[in-house]
Amino acid sequence: MQIQPRFKPTGAAATLPPKPNFKAEDTLETVVSTLKDQWESRMQGQAKCTVGIFVERSYKPTEAHDDVLQLADAVMDAGGFPSLLYINKDGKSVEQQLSQVDALLVPGGRDWDPSLYGEKLGPNMDPNEPDLAWDNFEIAGYKYAVANDLPFFAQCRGEQGLNVALGGTLYQHLPVDHPSTINHKQPHEGDSLAFRAEPGHGLLVEPGTRLHDIVGSEAQICSDHHQAIKDLAPGLDIVARAPDGLIEAVQVKGRPHQWAVQGHPEEFRYNDGRMQTIYQLLVDDGVKYRSQLTLTRKLFVSQRGQHSRPGFHSFDKRKQIRPGIQRLSNTAQPPGQNHVKVDIGGPKATEQVVLSAQPLGNSAESRQQSLLVGSRQFRHGFRS
């Protein structure tokens, strides 16, 4: 059975996700469990990959236009399954949580703590806005994603956080810190986020970028922010600017599958259907990330010079093993298999790993592969 996307660029009222109806006493765990049940009912086990979505500890949606619900809907329209990630979920770190997904989506949210980029809280900032614990969680997530080449797309606060995580700075408050004739905090009535489907200003898009492939050299986007990138992080390239020169989209250098925008395409896709392509490409990248190699991992662990007997070693997260990979030229190669040796250093152990890659076939379906660790299976993201 094929799941058909419900998304249509017109007629947003008919395609919105169900209006949430959570109680004041409902915990974040209750919210996440309820939404997961709804999404499983919709996808019926047919999702092509899992896309993690960061949510704050206070997350509790109140309307169908909620940005996280819209992101989840966009992911499902593209054939993926959304998984909400947050501080200490199931007692796991952000790195452990990200090791269980195939791609990452980062929504907007509260202001960033300026101490993270070497500044003090400005006079136009609300001192109750920043949440340093949440900021550090999100930054650790970016660092993991970049180190492991995990595909991601971030927006609004998410774009700002990517810049901070890689060493950039922010304008704390627009338009005071960056005077402009453009109103980057789009005026609207009421509390609903439905206004984000309306254009706020134009975008000037750099050629040769993923966004240019989607919309061309110019486009419109909604605008609902008062912070923005000031000094660009050295690991990022500019993808788009507003007409006033403000940076509106970036990508990790050389990685079009790791990028971010300042606007809100999750809602603006109802105005410009091309924006749904952003989420389709993220899911497609997640499928590729998920389907790189089937590996049998045998570990020989040497601790403080004391060699243990050869055997299996289980662990919870992927390890960055691309550096130092060596093909074993003196190893007998069974038909259809390749062996490589990887040395992983650590404070207490050096692990020598023999990996046996077993191609499952040439079809797209058969290229889905997993990493076997003892009796446990998990995915490892190798990319060419």
C-alpha cells in the first residue's frame, strides 16, 4: 500500500493536521506518545525513514498551525516518519537520540543565550527568553550531525543555532542591531501561526545551491524573527539573503544536505508548493543515509595493554569511523564481500574493528542495509 501525501498547495484548511486537544496537566511524554500514535496510524508502517524533530521541554501544541505539527506533516507528506527529540528523552543524550534517526529537522523557538557567542544580554532582550540547557542540547545536536554527516534542515531559530554551533554570532534584536526598511517580524493579528503562509519579503538565492534548484534566483518567504545571523560561521556558506543584505539561508560547506533558512517554509508551502520539495529532499537524504552498508562488526578491545578475548562488543551509538579506514589487502575476500580495518582510539581503550560489507543486491529496495553488532542491529551512516 502506498501512502499518498495529503499536502496540496491550495486549500490549506482541508489539509491541516488534526487540531491538538491536550490538557493543562499533560506532560511532554504524554504529548509525544499521543502524537506518535496519530502518526503511526497515518503512516501504517510505510515510512521510508525516520526524521528527528527537536522540541523544547515545554512543548504542547495548541493549534493545527503549530510549527512542529506542520513540520511533522511535511515529513509524512514526503514519506518519512517524524520522531520528537528532547532533553533526556528515555534517559538518552542528544547524541544517542540522533543515532536512532536518519535525518534531523530543527524548528524555530526562543531566543539564543548570547553568552554562547561571547556577548552579554542586550537591552532589547527579554531575560526570560534564553534557556541555556536547551541551547546546549541543540548545539550538541548540530555538532553530532556535522561530525556524522547526518542530513538536516533547520529554520528560524534553527538557522541561528547552526551558525552559533559552528562559531558564528547573531544580531540580538532587529531592527535595532540591523536597521532596515524590511520588517522581519511580519505583522499579523491574533495568536495563530497561519499568517506564516503569507509572504513577508523576497529572497535573493545563490546559484548552485539546493534552494536555487527548488525556487530559482528569487522567491518569497514569510518572515517572523527578531534575531538573525551577524558574523557567518567559518564552516558555512551563504545560500540566500534578504534584499536588505541580511543572511536568510546557509549550508555547511560542501554539504547541500545540511542547510538552514531563516523563514518558515513548513507553513509557506501552502502558498508556494515548491517549498514542500525541501522536506521531500530531506526524507530522500534520510533514506540514502539509512541505506549505505551492511556491516558485521567484530571488535577486539585492548584496555591498558590487557587484551581481552575476541568477541562482540555492543554499544548504543554510531562511532565516527570513516577516518583511519584501511582496506585489508592481506585478508581473503569472500565473493561479494569487502573487509576493512578501523582503529578507534579512546581514553581507556583502542578498538580494532574488522568490518565485513555484504551487498544485498542492486535494486533500490535491497540497498537498505544495517550494521550488525553481536545480536543487535543498528544503522551506520557511511556516505561517499
